[in-house]
Amino acid sequence: MAEHKFLGETQMALMEQIIKDLTQAMKAKEQARLDTLRMMKAALKNQEIALGHPVTDPEVIKTLSTLVKQRREAAEQYTKGNRQDLADKELSEIKIIENYLPAAVSETEIEEVVNATITELNASTAKDTGNVMKAVMAKLAGKTVDGKVVSNLVKSKLSS
């Protein structure tokens, strides 16, 4: 398997890369990385079973994005509960998972899409938030985007 790139991959490239990296982590005795890769592989296998077919790269990206979101939320809760050790573990898992995701969209890029969408939909009040959010997330589909950032931007633009 060639070095990991997001353009021109075969359909199973991301899954294959995760399995290959899992083997390398096992041989190198990198326990934290190994545990995270095993968790990722298990989540993807569950997704395969649920879908009834091998996962495609966009499905892998969506599943891994969900794992990152879950870990962010858990880290936040651990920090609130004064369990920084557990929060740090979650944050280190996020870094490993993010290696398999496309680069995150910057806040500036998100803001441009939000502004354009608000203009397109003639949105002006907080009642339009749902429609704007749906359209923005559809435009940014397939990219790594933090939904909270989008939500906060949409709310601030529609409330001013």
C-alpha cells in the first residue's frame, strides 16, 4: 500500500492503512497507539456490519469524525470532573484518529460558507438557524468540520 494520501485512493485505502498501522504499532509495542487503532478498527467493523458492505473512504471519514467528537466531549467532561489524566488520554486518542482524517476546515473558511449560505437563503432571524445549519453542513460534507464552531457562527450571525 502506498503512502497515505487522500486523492486517488482505492476504495478501501483508509481501512487498509489503519490495519497496516495497527500491525506496525503492535510490532513497535506502542500501546496507546495500538489501543486507539484497535478501537477505530472495531468501530469501522461495526459500521461495515450495520451497512452490510465494506466501508468506503467517505464512510470511514464520517465514522472517525464521530469518534473524534465523542472523545472531545468525553475530554470536556473529564476536565470538568477534575480528571485531567483521563482527559489527556482522550485528547491523545483524538490526535491519533485525526491522522486519518482530511485537514480540518479553518474557522475563516467556515465563516465564508456560513455568510454565503445566509445570503443564499435570505436568513435573518434565529428561526432560520436550522435551515442554515443544514445547508452549511451539506456544503462542508466530506470535510473535517467542528459542528459546534458552525453552530456558534450561525447563531451569532443570525442574532446580530
